[in-house]
Amino acid sequence: MEYDSVVGETKTEKTIEKSRFLAYAVHAESEEEARAFLARLRAEHPLATHICYGYVSDKLGNGQRFSDDGEPQGTAGMPILGVVKAKNLRETAVAVVRYFGGVKLGAGGLTRAYAGCAAECLAAADVRTYSSCREVVLTVGYGEVGAALRFLEGEEVLHKNYGEGAEFTVAVREKDEEAFAARAADFFNGRAKLSAGELRYYPFPKG
């Protein structure tokens, strides 16, 4: 299974008709993480007029929540969530903090403002494809370090450890695990050891 999500946290800001809008996008792997993110924003912005949000907090796209937080119904939370869904993102929470500047935007203006801020924030975010992967440890002698580095070009190397031998921990897509092992056996001709580690989701660059 694969799905797209943001990595880390992204923040953008813009002013619309004297109101200040701050948009945040984060990776949230559960509803609890999404709620913790929102609680942190409320603590950081105690004087904000509104903190509206939309999120999809699971891998399947089922954990969907949104809030207008006092804005006219349908003008904030749903447009934010709509942007997240349009980009087919999972485990992603977007919140837009508004400091009212004295000029009313009207329902259409609010919808455009909140959706636009959410879209700009997600456009600036680091969006990756999360894939089920195996952490594979490749161990070689120090005489093979150069060869190992060449072999691992283009791979997602998570850790390097130089002890009795050189160990490289690599994120390998679960579906590519057998092919990776076969390629390593052919490349090193028995001069390298592979050991399988944890199975988890890892954010691979898109493309």
C-alpha cells in the first residue's frame, strides 16, 4: 500500500483585506496527533479570531474532520478539507489561523481565502509517497565501503555505522525486497551481509 502525505511541518502566511492568515500543514498519523497539533496552535495563538482546520488522519482516507471555528458554516473547515482531499493526501492536517483585520469578506470571500491559504501551504510542503518498506542492514568490510557507496547510490540510506565493519541501514520498499537482496548478492559476490529489520512506512521522494 502507498499513499501521499506531507513530511514535517510547513507554515505560510498572507494578508487578505487586512486580515492575517497563517496556514500550517503537518503529518499526523492519528486523530490524537491531529488534535495535539491543533491544541498547540491554540496555545501559540491565544488571541486569534479563528483557528479553522481540516484533516485526514489515517492511511485509508476515512478519518476526516473539519471545523469552521465560528466562521459562517461551510466557509472554512470544509474548503480546507476539500483541498487536502483534492490532493489525495492522507495522514495530513491543515489549519488556518485568522486574525480579523476589520474588513468582512463575505461567504464567498471567506471560502476563497481559506481554500487558497490551504492550497498555498500544501504547495510549499514537502509531499512524499509513503510506502511499506523494510529496513535492511547492509554490512561490509572496510575494503568494500567504496563499492557499497556505489551500490547504494539512489537508495534511501537511513543510517551509517562504522564499527567492526561498515553498516548501512537502507529503506527498501517491501515489494522490492527480494530484488534488492538478489542485486546485492550479485554485486558483492558474497562479500556483504544483509539482515532484515523493521517493517514500516517510509516517505520516499515522489517520482
